[in-house]
Amino acid sequence: MSDPASAIFETLRDVTPTGAPLYLQLKKNIEEAVRRGLIGPGDALPSEREIAARADISRVTVRKAVQDLVKSGVLVQRHGSGTFVAPRRERVEQSLSRLTSFTEDMARRGMAARSQWLDRGIYTASPDEMMALGLSSSELVSRLSRLRIADDTPLAIERATISASVLPDPREVTSSLYMALSETGHRPVRAVQRISAINPGEADARLLEVPLGTACLQIERISYLATGKVIEFTKSIYRGDAYDFVAELRLPGPDGQEGENT
């Protein structure tokens, strides 16, 4: 590959007044250099001073373009080292119609999954947990919080809550929560999920290795046993640059039942 600096400035020849703000033009040109492979993962960008001088624009303009690209995951900044093209990550396509565990999902994709435990303990149920799990104020819950990692890339933060009467010792869960629940006859068979956009706080952004202010996905899940009893209440934060959630939709037939795809 040619010198990264030369590759960047090859695309900067089109940074001319077109009505769009200069920082957006610069941002677009750097994105184009990355897309075309003129600069690749791990390549260092020239300093703000060099880019500003060679493109004949202000350092403020350069800084704004670079910050936008860092927020969108195209670039990464390392304190004391500079700005680099971010590593490419395979996006994980997750079906919303299947109720499976993270461990099972990653195993099907041939990815090496592991978890970093953040918390496993018994607590007094919060109002949200009492409402979701149908508990009284005197009942306790087991909370299991962990960072989910696949092929050494942090993908999600999962915070699950189970009634302590079902899971009296959360430390017994060493890998898959659903596997542990299956062993006691409490594996859920269906769930309702609510997906929303979220900007994780500083601590969660650091765990996910994304810049503060990055858009992520929050999924709140309530899972049920075959009897209809709620068994699990989980809030998870997924990296927006690593996950695609897919749902299959069907038109109802004339009798109101699900029909064939059209």
C-alpha cells in the first residue's frame, strides 16, 4: 500500500467550495479513501496541522471532520499516539424471531465467545424488577452483569435479573444463563423485546470500546416459561457498529392467521 498520507491527499483534491461545509467535504473524502482501500485498518492519519496545511483549510475544520469520523467508528484516536483507521469488524446479524443465548449465537457462527463478569450477586429487587418479574417488595433477585465478547471484540453489555427463588446462587452460572436455567427446568420459551437507541454513559462506552456519544442499541427483554410465568428480565446494550437485528414479517391470511411471505 502507498503512503497513507499521500493516499488521503489524493482524495482531498475534491475539497472545494460546493455549498456544503468544508468539514463535511473533508469527512467525505477521508471516508472515500477508507472505502477504496487507499488507507486501511491501523494506518495512521497525518496530524491535524499537516492535513490543514496541505488541504489549505483550518485546523478547526480538520478537527471537526476527524471527531465526526471517530464518533461513527471510521477512525480511532489513541492518546499520545494519534489518529488511526479503525479495524474492520464483521457485523453480527441477529434474528429477532429466535430466543437463543449469546453463547449459542456465537457458536453457530463459529466465533469464539467469552464473557467478562461485571457483577454476580443477590440484591433487593428494584421497582422495575419487581414489576417485570411480578415480585413483592420483600423478595430478592439474582443479578448477572457481564461484558459479552466475540473474537476479542466487545459486542454487548448484558444485565440479567432472575428471581432468587429460581436462581439462589448466581455464581453457579459460569457460561450460558439459558443452559443453567434449562438444568432446573426454567428455560424460557418466548420473550417480548423492546429496542431503543441509546448513547451509553462513560463507563459503558469504555467497556464496549466505543467513543463517548456513540449510538448503540438497548434491548429490554422479558422472557416467559411455557406456563406464562415471567422468568427473566434483561437490559442489554449492543454496539451499533457490530449488530444488525433482523425480523421476518408476514402478512396475515384471510382468516387472520399468518400467511406465506409475499
